[in-house]
Amino acid sequence: MKKKWCLIVACLVMLCCAGQSLAATRAELAAINVSRAGNFKYWTTKAPSQQALVNYVKQITDQKSKDFIPVKDRVAVFDVDGTLMCETAPAYFDELLYKHRMFKDTSWKPSSKLLEDTQRLLQADKYGLSSVESDLLFGDCQARAFGGMSQADYEQYIRNFMQEPVPGLSNLKRSEAFYLPMVEVISYLKANDFNVYLVSGCDRTALRILADGVFPLRPGQIIGTDTNYVASHQNGENGMSYQYRPDDTLVRGPFIITDVKMNKVSAIAKEIGQQPVLAFGNSSGDYSMFRYTQVRNPHKTAVFVLLCDDLDREFGNQAKAASVAKTAASSGWVTVSMKNDFKTIYGDKVKKEK
């Protein structure tokens, strides 16, 4: 009888495990809830960066403190790729989306000019393209690759691509590749009445779809690289003269701007209209945003920068991590070691493949 019950229990456990997600699902990510006091569970015990964040938030939310910040001024800005989610498997999300469109999507045929420009992108060194020239060319190519696609169709295209597995990491979809400790940070800040914005070099529409259902943010709180939308019958006519028709739909139009470096500062000033008091990022593309947060700010500020120093659970880069850490030390920024400060990154069942 005892053996029989043991077998039944074992079977039930197996059935339960079979029904569990091997990584945090988007619903589970959305359900992460950190209290105002900070009941974090995905950070290592007494992680210096997590403690620095809690100390900062306690100071600026204490009405008796000289550093108290009114709710209306509690603006926090976050980079996304490499800060909130994986950017190295093997590249940025919108770059991978573009390559999928160019090389795997059999439903359309790219023009010879677009194929030629794509080869220039893939062999930037050979063609002598600087990083700035490559970024601008990518923005233009990405806009052309999806040009004329309706807003609804483009959004569905992104959702479909999000279901692809992340190469090099087991049991993980692209839609789930968010850093659990950083999802906790946004939940914690929301609990402390922060106005949180994502300010990313990723395509804005793609980022809105990625964030929807994970973070408690409105579409207007998401800023990214921009491609224009135009009317389906506009045919190049200037928007100052063209009037939207009842039979029009919105379709993808020309590339506008890449949201990195100084462009992040311009976007924050234009779209948020307030200087942030708190900023998170991971690379030189965020340095301008960091400095804008710090300089001549009437409130107490804090800047946190993630170091890509985990080679076992993520695709770290020690040279980049050392360079960012050096800049952070000279700038007064708090470094977040993914290796030492994160108890887990995606969940214990997600493993880096050998």
C-alpha cells in the first residue's frame, strides 16, 4: 500500500512539473510584486547595489528627509536591451527581428537595394562604416523592410517572433527574456510612486509589444527608435496637406531617429518634459541620459549601471564590464554586478548551453 501511494504521489508531481513553465511566463513576470518596503527575492542577500537603491528610495520618499522628492517629480528612466532584458543572444531584439524578416520570411521578397544595404551592414568593417553610420543605415533598412505593413500586422509580426526560442539559453522564449531582478526593481519603484519610463534604442513599436503585459506601463511611457506611420493612400504626400481618409489604415513609413546617446536626452526632454531623478542603463549609449539625470538637478539623484560580467548564466563580456565599471567609478554611478548581485537572471531552469 505504501509503495502504491508513493507511486501515485510521484506521478502527480511529474504531472504538475509537466504543466509548469520552464521559465517565468509573461503572466508570471507581470505578477511580480515588490512591496513599498522592498521584499526582493531575486537579488543575492545584501547585494550592495540593491541596498543602495533601497536606501535612496527610503531617503527621497521620507517626508521628514531633506532629500524628500514629491511624487510628481519622481521620474525614473530605464534603458531596455542589456538593462531589463537580454541583448546578447546574439544581438538586440529589433536587429534579430530584422534579420528574421530579411533571411527567413518567405512571404515577401526584399529589393536588391535593400539586400545590398543589408550586406553593407553585416560587413560594416569591410565597407568602412562607423558605428554611427551603421546605426543610421540599420534604422533606414529596418523601416524599408517593414515599410507599408499595417500597424496591426507589424504588431502581430512582433508577437509571432517573440515566441521563438532564445539561442544559447535553454527553456527560454524571446518574450520571456527579462531579467527577473530588474522586473522587481520596476515593481518596487511603482510601489513607491515613481513615474517609470523606458527609453531605448530598440524600435518603439517592438518595445511596446515586448513590454505589454509584463510592465505596468502605458504606451506613452515607452520611448524608442522611431519610424513614422503614414496613411495607406498617402503615397508620399506631405502630411501637412494630406487628410486621413475613412478607407485609410496606418502603415509603416520612413525612418525618423535612433534613440541612443544624446538622442535619449532630447527624447526625454520632449516626451517626458521632466528631468529624471533616477536612471538605469548598461552601456555608453546611456551615458548622456545618466549625466542629464545628474547635472543641475534640484533633487537628489541616483544612477545605476548594469555590468555584463556573468559568463556562466548569461553571455557576459568582461572587457565591456571593466570599461563600464571604470566610467561608473569616476562618475559616481552605482554598478550592478549581474554575476554577484543577481540570485537568478531568468529563473533556475534556464541554463546557458555549452
